[in-house]
Amino acid sequence: MATTNSALEPLAIGIDIGGTGTKFGIVDRNGNVLFSSEISTKKHKEVETFIDELYESFLPLIEKVGGIGRIKGVGVGAPNGNFYTGTIEYAPNLPWKGIVPLAKLIEDKFQLPVTLTNDANAAAIGEMMYGAAKGMKDFIMITLGTGVGSGIVANGQLIYGHDGFAGELGHTIVIPDGRLHEGTGKYGSLESYASATGVRLTALEVLEKRSEPSLLREVPTDKIDSKAVFDAAIQGDKVALEIFEYTGKILGLALANAVMFSSPEAIILFGGLTKAGDLILKPTREHMEANLIQVFQNKVKILVSHLKESDAAILGASALAWDK
């Protein structure tokens, strides 16, 4: 590997581990993602083979920026990532079960200091430093992807709680005895309804229980996903529009509860589902306001992340490395 030029400014590595894919990049202090790439998460049943591929994928990127000596450290955002211990613990959407000492494994492989946090917390840090939450001291970041993640910032501080796991709004129960979340075994969680996975499950339930025509009936069952629902909705499909309305109703209810708990200036939405635009945002806003008591009404903005998809989590994760 090339040796570093000491005159060059230090850089940080940011890694965003998702249930489906892992995005990663090399970032400078100004928040510019110099190089980035992605590998599959779900194909790796063992975390060791995942780290091996991640390392091999990084080697040419590190070479391009002048060598390992220029890298200050590694920041990682991961589902159920514990900032205090550097472990991933019982992540329902990842292939590796139990407690995984991820920071130690990456540190040993890369020979660099590693800091780990929850993926949504990393996205919140990125948004606060470079995005829609710049200058805000009270906001909630909600990531709408394979699951529903969240990072809560209050009084300018990310809320970790006593054990590092605070802010899991995706696993709060919004419908008692509702839909089963296969990863956790709990019933009626927000993630079961307001994630891309939840949209798919809602679509399958609606198509099974009802008989009216829909463009979604032309899609093979195994191909029905949130994008298929979106594609049908923008063509005016009544069933698809109702699916987004229902998803927004559940999300809006959950956001109202979160607002009354922490009184944020804004809620920032990030992730694949936000591409649906007003199909999801309009019912979410309406149902959030409808469920708020008067003192909270018409005060909280719902914003879509200003950062490019994937960049928020990469930037936020990399920001962790500067403190090492």
C-alpha cells in the first residue's frame, strides 16, 4: 500500500451497515465524500467474511488517497450498534445474531481506531453537521429503509441512554397485538408498518383481503415491494394510494408520540421511502398534527434529508472518527 504524504490533511472512513447493503466511503473534514462504494450485507452469513470483503474493497480507495497513514480512524453506523461497547447486539435485520464485537473486529483488520454507533444515530450526526439539521439543537432523525431507525438529538446532544440504545422509535408499539415483527418476535411495532418491508406487507394483506382491481395484481407476489406500490400509486391506482395513506397514518401517529415526548424543532426523514414524496409525507403530516395536543400543533417541521441518500450515514459515521 502507498505510504502517506504527511503534508496531506487527514481523512476518515465512514461505514453504514444496512440490512441489505453496506455503503462506505472516505471523507474529509469538510464533509466531502471523496470515494465511496457498496457491498452486500445479507450475503454474508458470517461477520468475518463480511469484514474481509469490506477490507478488500477499501484497499484501492485507501491507495487512491495516499495510503493508510492518512486515515485518522473509522466510524461505523450499524443497526443496534452500541456506542459504549462497540458491539452490535441482537440486530433483527442483520444476518449475524447475538452480540457481535464489530468495532474490535474492524480495528484488528484495518489497524485503525474504530467508533461504532447505531446507524440512525450516525445519520443524525451527519444531518446535524452537514444537512437539514445544521444549527438545530432539538430534532429527530427517522430513517425509513428496510427497517425504521431513529436518532434523537435534544439540547444539542445525541441521546444514548444509560446503555447506548436510547431512541429505538422503530420498535415502539403503535398497534397493540398488531403485525408480527419476525426479527424481534414483537407485535405491532412501527417498523412492521412504516418501513419498506412494512409497505410490502401492507400491500400483500390488502390484496389478499380485498377483491377490487389494482395494478399491483399484475405484479408477481415475490416482486411486490415499496417501489412497485409507488409505481402503481403515481398512476393513480386506488389500492396503492390507500397503502401509502395507511402507512402515513401509522407513521404520523408515532411521530406525534415522539413530538410530545421530546418537543423537537423538526423531524427529518431519510431513506428510500421518502422518494414517494407527498404520497407518504402528506398523510404523515396530517395524522401527526391530528394526534398532537394543542400546545404542540403546527410547531414541528417534517423535512426530508438534504443529503444525498447514503451520504448522511457515511458522513455521520465518519464524524465519529474525528474524536478519536
